[in-house]
Amino acid sequence: MKDLIRQKIAISDEIASSLKKQLQLELHSSNSYLSMAAWCDIKGYTNSAGFFYKQSEEEREHMLKIYKYLIKMGVQPSVPASKEATLDFDSVRSAFEEALNTEIAVTESIHRIYSQCRMANDFATEEFMRWFVNEQMEEESTARDILALFDNFGSDATSLMLVDERIKEITA
Ligand SMILES: [Fe+2]
């Protein structure tokens, strides 16, 4: 019986379950970024909004990447429900701080799955997750670079507009 299941499903229940949870996390990140984009758009921080819209699309792509991997390995994933994203922010800086915190939480989850794969000798999923490990390193680094701009320029209205201009260069 076990061999028949193995013929159809190439990964363990535990790893499949972790990947399904990751789907939800990626979707939540996508929705959070969309919410940050809307807030920045309304407040006139056009380039910050552009950055967040792009991030939102990327997070959805991450979700799809995992979704398709599960299907490839014989697991039928359900469409995950995302919890409500934050709608309001104290400042444009606090939106970027929340973005970094979201990325850190995603990194921790990716690392947990990566280490789970190692312990289970699931070499295929470990290899698949390597891309996400590198991606998270880049995402965190970009968020930190943007937060450094706020430290360097200050937080008066003119400075915030200058930071918004620089974000266009960072994300070009
Ligand atoms: Fe992601």
C-alpha cells in the first residue's frame, strides 16, 4: 500500500504540510504588500507604491512556484485563505518597517522548511527551497537599504519625497 502511495506522491506528508503553510504565508505577504501599495498611492508616495505593487506580484509568483511544485510532486494543494492585511500605517517608514518584519518572518519559515528537508533527506525539496533562501536574502537586503534611506534623509515632508525618488532608483 505504502509503495502505491509513493508511486503517486514524491514527498512526505510532513514536508507537504509545511509547503502548504508556506503557500498561505506567501499569499499573506502578497496581500500585505498590496495594502502598503494602496496606502502609499493614496498618500502620494508614488514610487514606494510602485515598489509595493511589484513586491505584491512577486509574492504571488512565489506562492504559485510552491503551488506548482506540490502538484509536480503529486500533492493537490487547496487554495489557501490569507488573514487580513494591515490597512493603515503611521508613516511611509512604518510601512517599510512592516515589510522588513514580514520578510524576516518569511525567511524564518523558509529556513525551517529547508532544515526539515535536510533532516528528512528530501534532497529534491531542499534543492527547490534553495532558490527561496537566496531570494529572502535579497528581499531583506533591499528592505534594509530602503530603511537606511529614511535614516539618512530624515522624516520631514521634503525628505520623505526625496526618499520616494530614491526608491525609484533602488527598484529600477
Ligand atoms: Fe516570498
